[in-house]
Amino acid sequence: MDVKQEVQDGDPRSWLPETKVPIIEHETNSDINLEDLQKLQRLDIMSQQTQDFTACNAAIRELTELASNAPVSPFLFCVLETLAKFLAVERIPKKASNGALYETVVFSAASALWGYCGAAHKNTILNDKGFNDAFIRVFPSALRWINFFHDTFLRDLTQNVNLHENVWAGAVSFLDEAIGNPKMFNLLGDEIIPAVVRLWVLEVECNNSFSSKHLPAKLLHKVIACYGEDHEDEITSAMESLGVSNTAEAAIHHLSSVIGDESHFEETRSETMIARMMLSTSMRLPHILLSKGILRLLIKTLSYATRESYTDDPATSDTMIWIIQNSCEALQVGIVRTTGVAMCRQAFDFGILPPLLRADKWHSRFTPAHFPSVPYIHARFLIQTLATYTIYPCVLRAAAIAIEKVPTKLGANLDKAGPMRPAWKQFKKIVQERLQVPGAPVGPFEPLRCSNFFCPMTSPAESEVISKRCTGCGDALYCGPDCQSIDWKNHKKTCKEMQAINDGEAISCIF
């Protein structure tokens, strides 16, 4: 049986290639007093008795406590070696079960992971060569256990709640310690990141039913905070391997949970980066997830950042600039790589203009000498992306409505030194000129109620019919089948393009 088949059969032992690791070098057992040595031998024997779940659990619990409290010494390394024996790959069950023996093995494995975490946390010895070797030695087996937890145990919410919580916390804490050790992460990062991303997605499936101290989202934020953008390729590759919908739904969930919360300021930054990375991959996201999810949330993020009052604090200012730039970059990538017509129209509908204009108050505070990396992407986004798509009537109409909704004071009081003032003037000029072209939609405009530009309904009072969306693309809005039929000639091409993006078959609109 090949590796691919083994994975499909649910055996997590084929996830990783065998890794040759150095043997832990420490003083001989003669440096451990006789009483402690006898205790270790007794616990070693008990921990191997998985058929006697009471004895096994008791032994692993005691070993975990010893690892969490013992100072760096030959005794600590012997405790860790005993825990490593229990984490041997051969012990991993091939399938889930609800029996006492199965729960014993799962609980003991999670506790063994906790033992390594406790030793690192108690002794602050993350850079100690001996401990690094101990961690590296056990890592392949530990990661196989974590993959097993992910695939067969954590997904099963019918399992014992306390055991579920213990397993979740053990897996996350073990990975947390690995991320926190730069030397180890540089060596094992390619294997750590996929495990973190898989748990990040699973967190959404489990409905956040775990302690806030042990959330995979925090692990992903830690990777980004500690190692910057050096591992974008590994993160996006892990996202792609998990599927478009799963990853997009996780990104939407996590981003929506942190936007606007001052206590999650850095988390907002990290989740914005995750959304940007996801949009930069080769994944083709369904339009509904882009427009109603990622697009709306990125605009909300941009709005949140630009509403903040200016501060002279360098850290806050740098973070605000970063969020503004990356929100704009992600929006630009999302629009350009998809059906830009629909996405641009929805961006205007969702209120993109005010936060773009407010971003100037942050950028105008800096000169190239103070902040040389400011690329003024918010101005480029307005002119090179949004304005470009106003050649399409539906986008032009949405842009005209959006301009009217921009607060007068905001539009008039842009900083003269800021890059947005000329861009804003140019954008309004482009829209006004295109509104004068024969065949362009004629104002004054009301919010869109029907995608048919020849729709006779000019106000809500004229019809009580509830508008419905095209079932082909999920974007076009019609007040009735007559308008849908009239507009099909104009909508046909866009509809098929959007269906292709959604990995659907290009079929006719069905109202």
C-alpha cells in the first residue's frame, strides 16, 4: 500500500518521513540518586501498561508533573525520554473508538505532550542544547500524534468534554513551544506550519468550544509576529492543501471576530495578513465567499483602522499604516484576480470610499525620510483599480452613488500634502466624464434595486416585489423575471465568468 492510500485509510503514521535525530547526550544515570532512579524505572514500567489504564494514566500524570517541575538535570532528561517512549508511533490507534483503552492512550499522549511543554515553560530552557535535542527527537512522533488528534479525535465532538479539552490544549501548547524557540522553528518550521494551519481551520469547525488560552489562531498570529513574512509560502501552501472553502470560511470567521476590538489590535493585523496571503494564492475562491465575506470584512478592517485618531506612538502608527496598506493590497488583488466588475460594484456598495479618503490622515503625517516604505497604495487602488472599472455601467452607477454618500467635510478637507487629494479629484472627474457618455446611466441615482438599467421601477413605493438574485452567479439583482430577461444580453458574459470562478458550469440565469 502506498503512502497516499495509507493517508486515505486514516493512518496518520505516513504523514511524515522518518527523521534521523541526534541521541540526547547527558550525564549517566549514576548522577541520579537511587530513589529517583527507582521511581523512574517504576513509572516507565507502569506507562507501558496501556491495558491497565488506571496505572498507565497515573504514571503519565506523575511523569508530566515531574517534567514540569524538575530543574535542568540528567533526571529531567530521563523523564522526557520516558515520556518519549509513550509517544512512540506504534502506539497511535489506527481508528477512533469510544472504549476506555482508547481514551487512556489518547489522554496519556496528550499528557506526554504537556510534559514537554511544562519542562520548557518551567525552566525557560528553550535555547538549551540538551533540551532542544530532546524536543527535536520527540517531534516527529509528537507531530504524528497531533495529526491523529486532528483527523480522528478532535473532529468528534461526542467524545468526553474534559478529554477533548485536554487533547486540544496539549496539541496547541506543544506547537506553541516549538514556535517560541527560534532555533527549533528554523529547523522544523516546514512541518510546524501545516499542523498549525490545519488546527486553525479545525477551530472554526469546532465552534470555538475550547479555552481562549489554547486557540490555533493565536499560534498562527505568533508565527507571523515572530517570523514576519518569511514563511508566507509555507502558510499559503498549507491553506491550498486544505481546500478553498474551508480556508476562506476560517479566514472570514477569524477576521470577523477580531475587527474593531482594541484588545485584539495585533490579531487584526495578523488576520489581515492571512486574508491577503490567501487572496494571493492560486486558489479560486467562490464569489459568494469573496463578496459577502472577504471583501466586506477587508473594507470593515480598513474602516476600523482609519477611524482611529492619529497618535505619535511609533508602534501604533506603524501598525495602522500596515493595516491600511495591506487591506488595500488585499482588496486590489481580490478584485483584479476575480470578476472585477461585480467586485468593484460591491466595494462601492459596501462603502469603500470614506475609509480610503480617511487613510490620508495617516499617510500625510509621514515623509519618505520618516517612513520610506509608504507606497500610497490607497491612492493607486482608487485610480488604477476602482476608477478603471467605471467603464462598466453598473460600476459607474455604484461609483456615482458612493461619491454622493461621502461626507462633504471629508471630501473637502483632505490634507493638501497628502497623496489622496489629487487622486480624489481625478476619480470624481473620471466618473463625471463617463456619466456624460451617450448610453451611460442617467442620475440622480438611488441604491441599486435591479440590475436592469431600463427597469421602470424608480422608487420602492412603485413595487412591493422583493428583488431576487440570479441563481447562476449569485450577484445580479432583479425585481422580476421581465427585467431578468431584458438584461440577459448584458449580463450573460459576466454571469458565465463568475460561474467559472465558482467552479460551476456556465449555464443560463434562472430567476
